[in-house]
Amino acid sequence: MSLGQSVLVVDDEKQNRTLLAELLASECRVILARNGIQALERAREQAPDLILLDVMMPEMSGYQVIQALQQDDATRQIPVIIISALDAPADEERGLDLGAVDYITKPFHPSIVRKRVRNHLQSVHRRNLLENLAKIDSLTEIANRRRYDEALESEWRRCARSGSPLSLAIIDVDHFKRYNDHLGHAEGDHVLHRIACELNRFVRRPGDLIARYGGEEFVILLPNTDALAAANLGHEIRASIEALALPHPNSPVSRHVTVSMGGISAVPTGGEVDPKFFQEADAALYAAKAEGRNRVFWRHG
């Protein structure tokens, strides 16, 4: 197990919570909940890697907790191990049918619980690694379009709930086809990697995202960022790319590699992403190109 992973222990008996917390504390971060309502709140807020769940609790049983977890997009994927004094085959079958990944009966043997928890956390870690690899662009080693699409949906809903602005920029490498035709695709790949590394320097907050959208296009997603702040950042990025002084001998814009950027800032409304949001950013990019490239054009939604 890893101390970077977390386990939510749910049990109405304080003694059981304390015992499990002490058992796992040296190997992972332990979160405690004394009832089903508290368990659901902490699962949503802290997204644990695994849940150890008692069944016989007042007001809300462990079975009801599993059903509630399954109905919430934010918690549906969290694996649950039931730890219960109910030892009949029918009880275990019910828990597994509802979606639990394991069933441990009380009284339990501490070393067995530790080993089972370790095995499940290792499975979660491997699954997360595979999922993360599927969201990374292999050439530039930054987020890919799939990761961007997921982040846009998530941040759109979050900003809609809070009434906060969301900004999006599209970055295009100026006359990149000419670069590839003149210097070759291997050098072109190197340039894209260098630009991605430079863009990564501007990811300053946990919610900010830079991704390769496709070809020579990149996108930047900036939650809680208004048009003025986003446009200022855009100008910084444009200047920093030009300052890399990567030779582009066949560019009519500059002797060096440059980028054009179009952006949009708006306060999202509704639960679904408005397709016009990306379309407006794309139109802004087109305007930046029409004005001569190597510049930033920003729109207000």
C-alpha cells in the first residue's frame, strides 16, 4: 500500500473504527465515518481509494450506502469491502450482488484484513495507472484530447454551480506544415514536445489543464479565470514560445517558431457543455491568424 492512497472506514462502533484505523494507519491515510450519511459525504468530498463498510448501522444500513454510492457518478467507481457480523451465505451474496468487491466477517483476523486491503489498493493503483496512461499524449507527454474532454465537462458543471468564469484557449503553431516540409517530421515532433514543455510551466493551479488537442493544436482550460487574467496569461505564453528561439526558416511570420492563440471566457450555465464555447474560441483563433498570426485574440462570452 501507499501513504498516498486513502481508505474510508465506516462503522457505528467506535472501537471497530479505532481498531481498523490503527491497523491501517502505517500504510495508508485513514478516513473515519460513524454512519452512512457521513460516509457518503466523505466519499464525495475526499474520494477515497477504498471503503471498508459495516452493514448493521442505525438509520442507514451498509447495503443502502452501497446503493447510494452506485447511484452517484462521483463515487460509483470506489471499491467497497463489507466487514460485517452477518456471516450467512445469503448476506455475503447480497453484498456482492450490490457491488462490493469483498466480504469479511467479524470477528476478523487483523493480518487477513491488512492483506486483503493491500491487494485491493494495489489493484486500484494499477487501474489508475492504466487510466492515466490512456489520457496522456505519447508524443508530448501532456494530457490528450480525451483528458481535456473529461476536464471540460467536469469544470463546466463546477463553474456553473458556483457562478465562476471558465476560460478556454486554443493554440496553433504558425505554419507548422511548412516547418515539417522544410525540416522534416522528426524535427517537427521535437518542436511540439518543446512547446508542450514550455506550456507546462504555465500550469499553476490544480484545476488548470494544458492538453494536445490534435496535430499542432493545444488547448488550455482555466477554471475560475476571467477574460482579463486569461488573456494576460495568453500573451505571456505567446511571448515565451517565441523566446524559445526555435528556428523556423520557412515561416513568413518570423525566423523562429511562433504560435497564434484564440480564447473565450464565460460563466457556464446548465449541466451540459455548450458547443458554442469551443466554437467561439476557435473563431478567436481564426481572427488571430487573419490579423497576421503570432498574436492573441480573446472573446468574452
